[in-house]
Amino acid sequence: MEDQQIQGNTASENHAHHIDATLVAKLNLADFQNAVPLLRELSVANDAAETITGLELHLESAPAFLKPKVWRIDAVAAGSRYHVTALDVELDWGAAFAPD
């Protein structure tokens, strides 16, 4: 199964950090029922000279076929990367199969 890399960046004079995620390229109902993970990898890199604290990563889908999820990260030290380990995301069955 093919994966897709996603990156989000925040950069300014005072901040240099980014989010890296690896998602499965396609996911069907059978995959989801057989526990094939949608999110394979998620990390926050801090390339700044200072620790970043109090981070929240929010996951939402449009259309809303996933239940929203929030990851709270206390701190990412300067020059380091934090790897999120709780990667389970839940399918919102009602939204996924609701008639248009």
C-alpha cells in the first residue's frame, strides 16, 4: 500500500518548526475494518534555538468522515523532533455513510 507524505510549516524570524505526517494514500472500508492505519507517522520538528511548549495538533477531515482528534505536546526541545505515538484515528460512521 502506498503512503503519502504531508508537511505543514510555521516559520518566521522567531520560530522554525514543522509538522511531518505520513498517511496511507488510499483507505477503503475493508482496510479500516481490518485496522489498516490511516496515519502511519506524525512528528513535530523544532529547528529553533528555543524550546517550544504547549503545542496542540488538531486533526479534522472534510468531509467529516473522521472523528476530530487533538494531540497535546508539553514541549519540543530546541533542535529536536517529537514523534507522536498515539496514532489511532476513529472513523465517524454516521458522517461517513450519511446520505448526501
